[in-house]
Amino acid sequence: MQASLAADTGQADSSGIEPVASNSLDEFLRLQRRLLLATLLLSVVASAITFAVFGASAGCSLVIGASCGLLYLRLLARSVARLGNEARSLSRLQIVVPALLVVA
């Protein structure tokens, strides 16, 4: 935000270096948390409605699927965060989660 304020006012940061990477990482982490929280809230609401309308069996199935989806989303977000540093491919755990869901 300081970089955008400095750009708007025509002033440079006192160190001469714009903190773009730090702001981008913070913004990415905030977005990641918001997406995980929104997915969790949507899963809870959908599970409650499914339990009420279709019964316990369908509700449990949705809870299991939503839990696996949240786990996969978290693993994917972690791998995206590492993408620039060392990761160049999917981790084995990311491949196991969908495979176990299909088997189950």
C-alpha cells in the first residue's frame, strides 16, 4: 500500500526499494485465508441443509467430500505458495487425496 501511495504522490520510499514482493505475499496469504474460510462456511451450510433435507447418509457423504476438498485446497495453496521457491510438481500427498476419495 505504501508503494501505491508513493506512486500516487510521486514520492519514493526512504530506502529507495519498493516493498512490492512483501505486499504481494501478504495479499496472497489474505486471499488464501479468505478462500479457505469461505469454502469452510459454504461446506458447513451445505452439510446442515443436506442433513435436514436428505438425511444423515447424504449429509455424512457431503461432510466427507467437503473435508477432502478443504484438505486438497489447503495442499494446493501450500504448493502454490512454494512454487517460486522449490516446488516444480505436485506433491505425492496432493495426488493421494483425490485417489482416496475415489476409492472411498
